[in-house]
Amino acid sequence: MALTGLEIYKLLPRTNCKECGQPTCLAFAMQLAAGKASLEKCPYVTEETKEALGAASAPPIALVKVGVGEGVLEVGNETVLFRHDKRFEHPTGIAIAVPDNLGPEELGARVEAINGLNFDRVGQMHSVDLVALENVSGDVAAFAKAAKLVGEKTSLALILISEDPKAMEEALKETAGAKPLLYAATSENYEKMAALAKQHDTALAVKGQNLDTLADLVAKVTAAGVKQLVLDTGAREANQVLGDQTQLRRQALKRFRPFGYPSITFAKSPDPVARVVEAGVHIAKYAGIVVLDTVDRAEILPLVTLRLNIYTDPQKPIAVEPKVYEIGAATGNSPLYVTTNFSLSYFCVAGDVEASRVPGYILTVDTDGTSVLTAWAAGKFTPEKIAAALSESGAADKVAHRKVIIPGGVAVLSGKLQELSGWEVLVGPRESAGIPAFLKQFWS
């Protein structure tokens, strides 16, 4: 595991020079242990100490990058077994398989379908991350030709899947600038595959037959100078994949270096339900990349949603921008609602305002992304903050009246808010589902 502040302190010069910005070397060591300071701030640390601390403070699972530009996928850098111990850092990359034996038109259509796998979830756009081109044909020229076409058709990161070094070499000539993930180095081809990965500075997947053979193979590949690795234990049955992925994570967190890399798994069952279930298990425990053989939106959407749930930082709720939102063709006579900028709160209110068929405005107050009652209990949704938001958001310029509707759950705020803001405060329903009925009774 990572070094403690005291262990780091023992490796520092201990001059208490204060040039790092901290009063003592111990204070600086504590900042380093918490990840709030950089070792470069110490002007007197030796190169040996830098190397020792750098290795010890590095995440137990290395960061690996696949692709370039806006399409780059980062996986790894994980530090915990359970999300609520801290958080998971990089969401599982979802890759869609494409066989190289399709005709040009069919291949292009498949890639375009993959490009279109985009989903709006709580105001954020989510999509698949990679195209995995498989050398199904076994033909070197066909694989290279397909790699060129796929590279031209998508900006997503690429995985080139072939255990034939010659086929991989030819495909790399067409896609090397895209920094694809090479899959895979095996006990038979690892020397040539490692040479290709090193030559083109790309990530390399290492495929074992089980955990033991994988550890041995990783040692050989890293000895060849390749450091950007993705691991495949070789398991394909769901129960074995689950067991292997759990062991990879556990051993990596114990600093067993051969397993200190993100992993890749495959969910390619012919049954759609089984495929989605398998992929869901892989995303939860603990695949860096999962490869599926489908472009069905009905299969990808639940996986994107699951991934969003798992990889949302539990200490940082999803929030929308605090401002005034217009729902429908709102006018100066439309109602104005107030809620927090917790995304789920906003989208619930927005959906129910839309369902009322009465256009309106929603003012979201910045509460650090917490819900109405949570924010009120924490002192983040107060009359003072709401009054300031009414004043600073430009809400007064959007409505001709001076009426604002607050959630019924915080009715206690109404008197003070009316006094501070000068607006007439209407106490709305406790749940946003009651907005349509509320408008019929209290708004004309």
C-alpha cells in the first residue's frame, strides 16, 4: 500500500527549510501522503529518494492510455477495492467488436452504428469508448485494410485483436498514429508483440492461461521494456472471470507488481441477456475494458447507466449548472420554481413541469450538488442563498411577476426568504410529482 506520512518523512532531508511552503518536513510529508503536494517542491531531495518515493507513492494499478486526442481512453490508476473507501478513478471502457471479414460497406455501417451509441443520462452525454477490430479472417492484408477503414471512420480509440505479429505489424502501419491497444501478447508471441508495442509506443494486452501464467508473462514483457500493459487472465466463463478480476485487484492493492495494471474482459455470449449480465459483472468487478459483440442500443444503455452509477464519485454528486432553466415556451407570466443543483432533483422537477403542460422556469441554487432536504439540513439551501440566487441569476428579468415556488419540504424557509428577497413565496408540493395539481389550484 502507499507509504504513510511518517514513512515518507524518514526519507526526506528533514532540514525544515520551509522552501516547500510547509512549516516542517513532517507537515510536507503529510501533504505528500494525502496527495496534496508534489515531491518536486522539495529542493533538497536526492534522486535516490525521488525514485524510492515515486515508486512507493505511485497508484498500485498503473494508468494506461489508449488512443489519442479527444478519443483517448484512460484506464487504471485505481487505489481501492471498494468505491466508498475513496472512489474509483477511471470508468470501464466499453469496446464494440468488429470482425475484419465484413465487406467495406458493411464494415463502414458497423462502425457508424458504434459511433452513434451515445446516450443522455442526467444531462451528461455518455458513449462507448473503443472499436475492437478482430482478425477473424486470419488474413494479414484483410486485417490491415480493415484497420485503415476503421481508423478513417471513427475517432474512438482502437483495439487491434490478433495474435499474429505479422498481421499486427501491417495493421499498425495503417493505425500507429492512433495509438491502438495491441491484443495480445501470449507465451508464443510475446517477444515480437512487445517489440511492436515498444516501437510504436502503444499499450499492449498480455494474455495468460490463468493467473500464474499471466504473472510470469507480464514479468517477461516488462523486462522487454513495455510498461503500458492491459491484462487478460484468459478466463471466459462468467464465474471464473469474476474470481480472476477480484484476485487481480486484491493482489495489485497488495503491491504485487505483475498484476498492477488494468484488465480487459470479453462478454460475447450469443444470448443478449447473458451478454449484458456478464458485461455488467465485469464493469462492477473490476474490468478496465470490456469487449462486447453488439451494437444494440437496448444492450448498451443499461451498461452505460450501470457504469455511471458505479463510477460516480460518492463524495461528489452529479450536479447541473446553477442558473435559470426554461422549460417549454416560457413567458413573463410563467411560474418560477426553485430547487437545488443536484442533477436528479433538477431532472425530476423539469420532467414534472413539462408533464404539467404549463411552461415555466427553474432556478437551481448551488448546493454542491446535494438534494433539497440534504442541502437544507447542511445549511446549503437557506433563505440567504436562495435570495442571492434570485438576485444574481437574472430571474427577475425573465418573469413579470414576483412569485417564486419553493419545495414543500422546506416550507420553513418561506417567511425569511420573502423578507430577504421581496418576492412572494409560494410553498409548492413536497414532491415534484404534485406540480400539475398544484398549478391547477394555486396558479392562474
